[in-house]
Amino acid sequence: MHPYRRLLFLCALLLGFFITFRIHFSRSTPDVKQDAIREDDISLCFKWQTIDTQQLRTSACLPNHRIISSVWTHDGSGLMKYIQWIATRKLGNIRISRLNDECELIQENDFSVVSENDRFVQIYIMPLTANFDKKSPCSTTIVRIIKFGMLNVPRIYFKRRVLRATIAYQYLDNIRQNHNFTSSWNIPLSKSLQKANVVTKHLIHCINSTSNATSLIIDSEDMIFSNLIESEKMLTNFISVLGFNTSKQSVKDIIQYDSYQFMEDATWWDQSETVQHVLSSLVHPKSKNSKNSKDFYRLHGNHSFAHYVADSRQCFNDGTFYQLQSETITNRTSTDQPERCSLKPFDCAFGDQYSFSDREKLYQTYPKDDYFNSDPIKCGFTVQSIIDKVRKRYERNDKCEIIVFTCITNCYDPLPTITEAMPLGTCFVALLDTKSLNSLRVPFIVGRQPNNLRHPWDLIDLGNSSSLFRVAAKVTESLKMLGHRMFPLAKWFVWLDGKAYIINIKEVLSLAKTPIIGLHHHDFNRTSELEVNLTISRVKLRETPNSVELNGSLQEIELQEAEYKRDGFYSRSNAIGLPLFDIAIFIYRNNHPCSFRYLCGWHNEVNYFSYRGQLSVYYSAERLNLTSYLGFIPRRFYHTLGHSTTC
């Protein structure tokens, strides 16, 4: 029996081992599954708010290796202007994911470059009201994703140092859609700040408590510089931190071309100081701005300052980045009937206006969920020309804060007359064809200040006017509204026709209440509609010797009149009583997004239809609902003289 007992003992031992193994396996299996769940949870994926929200249009959650960097931010933080620029210039791929208070996805947008690799900068927009209570699902989700799901992904928290400014901009952006700008805002600021402080502190802790990847906290206020070189460095460093390649020459060229639009003077509508001024003006609506206040505080016309800031923010979102020459598609042909570009090739090429749809593009709206327009706008200079020399001469000139400029072709006028006080930093630029330049070779002096200082004109030769636009006068009409394209660092542009006589520019600018000012037409009954027949008579008188040129000009006027009637422009402008501008003197402030869009729209009208700017001076302003931002110069500050040829 002894061998049998030994066998029985071995069988019992094996059975016990098997049972123990099964018990251990049964207990270990859930742990293995739990580890798998944790491993899956350690991803970059947020759950969607509802099943209905996750439509087929949404992209799959990005795996870790496809994310260059992650940026955590809030609405109103000041980040989006940089993201809009990156998307417009196609510097790289962007994904924007919006979260609700429970850290669930409610919106996702991709801005991708076809030729680029498949890696993205992932942006998360977190509400300042997120539920970050202890052990809340939102809190644990954020910790899981930031601390464990992004082990090798650089993390950036982009915010404002002034948290109340973020809250105020969120409120302003929310109400601008219906323009319900009341005299007082119903913002429970103290309660909102208390909640927002919890959210920002939680995110700062999460970002700072990770050591396996680059972590960076950026305050929007630290991105603003008054110096162009510093602004260029800032943009270069920022997109480098995001993970985009800044070594390409094309990227360097874009940064150099666009950096002025992110300088202090150009970003006033998104600065913390500005919205704090909005809040202050609401508390003390009757207080006067100090004489040292920045001039944009008083350029809001009949609107409230809050309304004006909101409009400026919306105009920037609608698009203010100009089409670069490198972005222009070459060898285009007109698709319009009748086809006109063969008779005026430079006209069509300069504005990239080959069809009615090109002209309409400025007014097209982008999908509401896209945050911003990511297409560049057409605003002249879309092909190389001799006119580029103006920008090349002045693109880095920060000494000329005020540019007084004119343009003369075919000796049509002498240089304009300027008297009395001129502010420091005023420069005088005359754009001339060679024929006019030769007639003005003698030194021209302007201004009579108490110390008897004299200021010479910078005479710039644009060559033979016949080599540019179909009609020589179109050089003048096109360039008067493109000061912001030629002199990007200036603050004010003072356009003067040769027949203009302006008195005391310094006081004119100090009294301006709108960002654009001009002359009230001497005929107070003149309207845009009535101007058509008067313009036809003037064109016939001026262009009679050349029947081909005259017929082309008349055809453009007729097409323009027909479109304005079809569009309803004449009836709308007559209904609101728009008085006609005399554009012999035309002054506008640089770095106002709505002014940019109006001026580009006006230029496109002159480029596409008749070169006579009087016919279209109000069209884009009315179409863009910006007519209230066009004001008038007091009569005592100017005269208009007759035209007088110089050769």
C-alpha cells in the first residue's frame, strides 16, 4: 500500500496545486484587465458629451505620437489670434478640442495642411467654470491625461495674468453676436473669479507637477512688444515651442512679413488693459479719458467703447491677414462675361480679381463653429510690381508714426499744401510716375513750424504709369486706401490729393472720433447713386482722346451701377442718409481690424469696377456694417483747390 499512498499523495498535491493556480489565476485576471483598462485610459481621449455629438465628421482621437505639443487654454485668453495666423499661413496642423464643465468633448476642429506631416498641435479649450472639485470626474480626467497620457508631449498652459480680463472678454465675445451692448454688464465678477481661480490653479499644478516632458506656462501679456524685432523673436519662439519648424526660409519670410500685426499697437483690441478700460468705463461712463490715453480709446464714434472693441475682435476673426505673393495662383484667366482682364492684365493681377467670386470673397462668412476665417484676404500687392519698392523702403521704419502721402501721375497735380503744426514723427511721401517726378525735381518744402523746421518730401519713382494699370489715374485711386500695406509700422495715414490744402494736421488727429475721417462733400444732397452720372461726364471729359480707354471706363461704370442696383446698395445707403465723401483728403488709423477690412473691400471695388473711388467709397463700409466708423474733418481745417498740371 505504501506505493499507492505515495501516488495518492502526489495526486492530491497536484490537485491542490491546480486548485491554487486556478484560484490565483481567477484573482489575477481582473487585475490584468484592470491594468489594460488603465493603459487604455492613459490616452489623450476625452469622452464626447453625448453619442449624438460624435458624428462621422469628427476625427479619431489623436494618439500620442501624432501630437507635437498640447496647449491648454480658455476662451478669451488671447491665444486664438496666433492660432488663426498659423492656420491662415498654413504653418502646421492644428486641432482644437472644446470641453464642457465635466471635461467632455463638445466640439472639435481640425486646421490641417495637406502637404504637411500628420502631426498636430492639440489645443484644449477649458471652461473657467469646470468642475474641479476633489475627486470629480473632470479633475481625475485632467490629471490622467496631463500627468500620465502625455508622458513625452510638451505641455503649455496659455492664459492671461489678469484673470478678470479673460472673464470680461468671454462675456464681451458672447454678447457681440446680438450686439446687446447695454450700459451695464450683469457679470457676477467676484463669483466668476472665485471659480476661475480654482480652475487655473488646478491646471497650473497639473502642468508643473510633471517632469517627463517640457512644461511651460505662458501669460498672454508677455507676448506683446512695442518693438518689431522683439515681436519677430516672440513669434519665432512661440511657434518653435509649439513644435513647428522655424528653420525654413519660407517660415522666416512669413514671420518677418506678419510680425507687425502682433505688436502692441496692433493688438490693442485683445489686450488685458483694453477690456479693463471697458469695465472701468461701464462703472464710470461719464469719466473723460486723460490726454495721455491711447487714441483708440476715443475712436469709437457713436458706439460704446465695448461695442467698438467687440466689433474689432469680430473683424479680426473675419480675416485681416493679406494674401501673400507666394500664395497667389499664377496664370489665372478671367471667368467673367464680358471678359475684361485681357484688356487690363495688371489691374486683375495686382488685386487677384479675376472674377466676381474673387470680389465677393471678402464678404463670405465662415462656418460659425470654425472660430475664425483661415483664408487670407485679397488686398492688392498679390503680384510683384514696382510698387513693392514703397513697402520695402518703409516696412521696418518705426520713426514715421504719421505718414502724409500723395500720388501723382501724368503731372495731373502739384504736391499738396500743408500748413501749421505737424506732430513729431511725421513723414511726407510722394508716389510719382517718372513724368511727374521729373517735373518736380526742385526741392519741395512743407510746413511752417515756430522753430522754422522744414520737412522734405520723399519722392518715390514708380516708373512709367502706362506699364501699371489700364488708366494712369488708377495708380492714385488704388494706393490712397492702401497705406496700411505700404507703411505697416505707421499709426496714422493722411492721404492728400494734389488739390488738397490741409491746416494743422496735429489738431485734426487729436479731434478725430472715428478711425477713418474725410471731407464732407460740398454738395450736401450728393449721394452715391447721384454720383454716377456726374462721374460719367467727368470721365468723358478726361478720356475723350482715347476712345478705347474711354469705352473701357464707361463699361466698368455701367457694370458697377447695375451691380449696386441689383445688390440694393443705393436703396440702403439712401435709406440711412449716407452723405457723400469727398476723398481729396482721407485720413485713417492703422491697426484697426475693421478699418483693414473696409479699406481692402474698397480697394477691391476700385480694382474690379471703376477706378473712380467716389463711386464705391461707401460700398464696403455699408456691406460690412461699418459706416458709423467713417467720420468727417471739421470744415475749418481744409480747402480744396482746382487741379493744376505741372508739365
